[in-house]
Amino acid sequence: MTDIFPRSAKEILNAVKEVEKDAAGAAEALYMAAMLAETPLPYDFALSVEGTPHNPSLINPAAAFFAATVTINPLITRHLIKIDADEQIFQLHEDVRHVLHEAMTSQERIQWASRAIYALNLVLPDAEPANWPTVEWLMPHVMACRTLVTDLGITSAAANRVLHQAGFSLHYQNRHSEAADLLDHALAVDVALKGRQHPDICADLEGLGNVLWAGQDHERAETAFAGCLELQKEIFTDKNPITAPILNSLAVVRQALGKWNEAETTFKECLRVLTQTHGDGHPSIAACLSNLALLYEAMNKPEEALRLAERSLEINRDIYGNNHPEVAADLNMVGLLQDELGHENAAENHFRESLEVRRSTYGEDHPETAQSLCNLALFLDKTGHEAEAASLYEQGLAAYESSLGPDHSLLEPALDNYITLLEKTGSRPTSDALRMLTEAKLRAIVERVK
């Protein structure tokens, strides 16, 4: 795709007028593309004309290619766009883009911006990890949509979906800050369309809160979750079960912010809502009890934490039986709390059972299995069983490396503990892979000291 010789604005506008007369669909595609980014668009975009039947999802690929070629051919012959037929993409010549922008009135700019966002919405796939390559390629146009929404006040369902789906696509790529920015704008569009007191706004705030939470922006996450909860209470009945997930999320975020008393109150409110809805033996109650146990552990209340963790374990055993991931997680937590309270035999039994459940459920090479291996190893090291501890550390580190790679943050504390054990016992790693990991870690420590 190459640019051509310079032309006057009059020559370009005359060519555009010819297209408007002979091929209205092509002219619409041209004007819409002019409102988006200075990067290529797929042929399908040219078919996404509002009010026409040329939706690519309704026709087969061969027909779509033919229809797109027919649509954009008048633009090619008049040198208004450049194409890559093999990639099935097209792009405006820069002089054409500039002239069209200069010729548009404010009202026309808003009209074509709205149409461009509508067309972009039709070619932007849903926020699923498998669709990321396409979303990433279209991201410059998504950002152009964001600018049009901000600068021109475009508030449409299409704009909301573009920003919302692209935001969650970024979230799934762990680009949480960029995701939150798009979701903020999607929320503003949704409020403009539906008003604040609408169930969809609750969902928007919950999604935004989850993205901010994932990005460790706990203060803004708290604001989003609190706003969602306030709105839910305005819209729904008192003690409605729909508030429970938000109460739980809000409590966890408040704990992360060190607002322990507020977190405790929020967890207890969550438990009241869940108990009123489900009785005493529901999985969601077990999850809330487990989270409250973590809070009590952080507040240096291990006895209360253990009581709640054991109740969570009891509920999950009753529901799922003994061989289930939730049971394994509860066993691990009970083991940690028993260890903290000095109940060594009980702690060891819980750690070993958790490991066996995770081995059975996940297999050997899984992060959850690795966590149980390393937790048991740390416990055995503290209680004087260094040889078994070393063997379990090696299995756990191998599982972490196999499942997550050698540079993942979860390896860091386990590797530190393993190196400490090696230094204490004077032993060496039993495999070349572990030797390389420990040597790299030790070199990093030396470099930091320098």
C-alpha cells in the first residue's frame, strides 16, 4: 500500500463527489474510515453500513470478499484509498483524510463519527482471549472511538460496546490500567444512554471494580464497588442476594487498603445476606467465611480465623466430598492457621491431605500442587525434617517452573526458602534445572548487594 502523487483539495473532492453519485456505499465507507485512526481497516468494515444487509456475519467469506471488493473498487480506481488485497485491508491516502476532515461541518463530523463507531462495532470481536490478535490490530481505531466519544459527545450503544469489549480484552492481557480507562468511558456512555439508576450501570461498576482490583488500584476499586453497592440498594430490595458478590469484593479491597474494621463489617453483612438467602451450608458462604478468616489472620486473631476456616472446610466437604479443589484450599488454610497456633500434628495432617487432594485433582505439574508441596516443605523444614523438606521443595519448584516458567513471581518465595534450607544443610540441588535456578537467584542477590 503506497501513497500517490500530490493532488489538490479540489481534485480530491471532485473524485469523492463522483463516488457519492455512482456508489453511495463506497462513499459511506470512505467517510466512516476518515473518522477513525490512520491505520488499515478490514474489508469487512466497508460492508458495515448502517441500514444495509451487508453484515459480514450473515454471508459466507467468499461472498463477503466479493461484496467488499465491489464496494471499495470505486475508491481504488479514483485513488482515494490504498489496499492490500492479500491481507484484505484498506487505508485512506493521507491527503484524502485531511481534505475530508477540512470539508466536514461540525454536524457532519458527528454524523460520520457515529456511523464509523457503528461500523467498528460490527467488526470488533467479543472480549475473549482467543480474539486478542484481532482486537489488538483494531486497537488504534478503538482509541479513535474513545477520542470521538470524548471530543464529540458520541453516546451510542455501539460506542459503549466497542469501549467495553476492548477494555475487557485489555484486562485479559493483564493491561489493567488501559482497560480501566476504556471501561471508565464505556460507563460514562452507558449512564448517558440509560441514566444512573439502571441495573446495567451496576454491572458496569462491578466490572470496572474487578479490573481496578486486578490492577492493584485498590482505592479506585473501592470507590467502584461502593458505588455499585449503593446503586444496588437503590434499585433492588433490601438484603437482595445480588449484593453479596459486591459486598465480598468490597470487603477484600478494604482489607487490602488496611481498613480492617470496615472490611470486617462488610464481610459480616455479606454473610448475613448469604445466610438469609441460602441457609448455613452454601458454597458462597464457605467462600465468604474463608475470606473473613484471612482478614482475622491479618488482624492477628488466629483462633477466630481457624474457627471460620474449619467451618468453611466443613461446608465444602459436605457439598463436594473430600476430593475437590475448594476442600484442598480450605485444608491448606487450616494447616497454616494450625501451624501458626503451634498445633504441629494437626497442621501436618492438613498440609498432607491438601497436597494429596491437589495431586489427585490437578496432577503434579500445576501451580496449586506446587503451592501445597512448598507449604508442606516449609513446615517440615521448621519442624526438623530437612531431608523430606528438600525433596518436596524440589518437586514444588519443578511444578512451578513447568507450569508457569522460570521467571514467575510465585517461584520467588519458594526458591528463597529452598536456598535457605540448602545453606543450612550444606546440600546441593539434585537436578541441573534446580541448580541453574538457584545459581541464577544467588547471582541476582550478589548483584543487588553490589
